[in-house]
Amino acid sequence: MTGIAYTVAVTFEDAALAEEWLRWLCEVHIADVLAGGATEAEIVELDGLKRSFEVRYHFDSCEAFARYEREHAPRLRAEALQKFSVEKGVAYRRSLGEVRGTFRGQAT
């Protein structure tokens, strides 16, 4: 697979708020990002003392991601920040990169 990987890293001070966020993410937000042009999404919970996650969205091209950023991201980010603000102990970091290859092993 080639394309664009857009990663949103989120860390929570409050474990209960992290669980609320996960429910919202799975029930609402990911579907909105997919409707906005992402082709797939995955959630990875990271090891550590705090509840930390990376949500990785894949887009087919830079143009598809640019369209998402222009037409959908402002509203979706505002919704997220309204529900899960930095004032509640939530930290966000975003990154963007080109997918250079995807590899899968054989299932046993």
C-alpha cells in the first residue's frame, strides 16, 4: 500500500476520560474521518504509565488528505477539543507521512 498516513497521538491524565474517548472514537469519530476520505483507521494503545494512544488514518493520496483537511478536519477537530480538551489533561500530537510499504506475515 502507498498513500498517506496521518497519525493522531493522544495521552490522557484521567483513565476514565480515556475510556469515554475510546467509546466516542469507535462509535462516532472514526466513521466521520472515513466519510471524510480516509480509507482505513487503526487504534494502537501504547505501553506506559499514562493512557496513550495513536490513531492512524490512511488516505490514498496527498490530494485526498488535503481535501479532508480543508473540508472536514476543522469541524472534527473542534468537536474533539470540545469533548476532550487540553484543560481536562488531554495532550494531542499529529504527524503526517508517506506510506512506503506495508508488509503482512502469514497467519498460522
